[in-house]
Amino acid sequence: MPILVQEPSVYPEGLLTAGIDTESSDREWRVLHTKPRQEKSLGRELAQQEVSFYLPLIERRRRISGRLMTTHIPLFNGYVFVYATYEGYVRSLSTRRVVRSLSVPDQQGLWANLRRLHGLIASGRPVLPEECLVPGQLVEITSGPLLGFQGRVIRSTSGKRFVVAVDFIGRGASVDCEGMTLRALKDPQLVGCP
């Protein structure tokens, strides 16, 4: 059986690592809510149409019939982030994979959240989805592989976890804080479930 190529998670490749001037651009971020299990298919179509997008994917390993299988699944089921002109946005809706679209009033805020999230996934540490964020202390990581990241610390049954939130959709991703030094930041903005 042939090995499948990993689905595109960001297009173009440097979208989240290059500086983007969202103030003067004719493009804007939108959050697309997809039909069930259509995130990666939508990503493929957007890449073919050259529409900029980000689909956070995380690696999952499972043992199936005695074989260890690695898959890449969406971190946020049902969400794809599109950075496009109005024309590109309309093309994304024409795929018939989108249920609804959410406009983003804080373009800079979403872009910053997505950059942090992309960096968290790229760190190679195991990332877990956080469906409903609870209030917690805002911190900055001062040592370790995620030096400079800001987010919240929550306590879970496995100990302390560092959370990067995508405030606009009320979800986030977390990694274990073990081996990292954290510094509390002033004026935490509480993040909660809708």
C-alpha cells in the first residue's frame, strides 16, 4: 500500500512565519466552519486554488491490527482559517464544504494567535486540543524550547499544561509545562467558554 503524502496545513508555506500587514492588505482573515470531516479536503482545494489558509494539524499515533499508524488530524474539528481577498473567500465558499463563515473583527489578534499556535505545533512537543478554556494565570515561558511564548497555565489531571488560545473561537492547544520556567504576567485577560 502506498504511503500518502501529508495534507497541506498552511498555504503558502511561509504564511505564518512571514510578517503580514493586515492593516493595508486587501485580504483578511475569516474563520470557516466546515461540514463534518471536510477540513483536509477543503485545505487541498484551497491550495489548488491558491487561496491562503491555515489548518492546524496534530500528529496522532494509533495501533491498528497490530501496526503502529501515524495520522495527522485537525486540532480544531470543523475550523479552517482563511486569509484571502473577497474573491478568494467566495471561491472557498464555492467548494460546498463550508457550513458558515465568521468574520474576524480583530485581524491582528487572530493573526498573532495563529502564529503562536503554529509555533507551538512546530515545537514538536505533544499538543492536545482544549475544547473549553477555563480561567487561568497568564504567563510567559522564560526557558526551554518554547522560550518567549505567552499563554495561560491550566491544571489538568496530568499536571500543569501551557495553553495557547485562539480567543475568537474559544478553543486552544496545550503542551506539558515540565522542564519550562514560567513567569507570571500582569493584567490577565480571562478566557472562558461561551
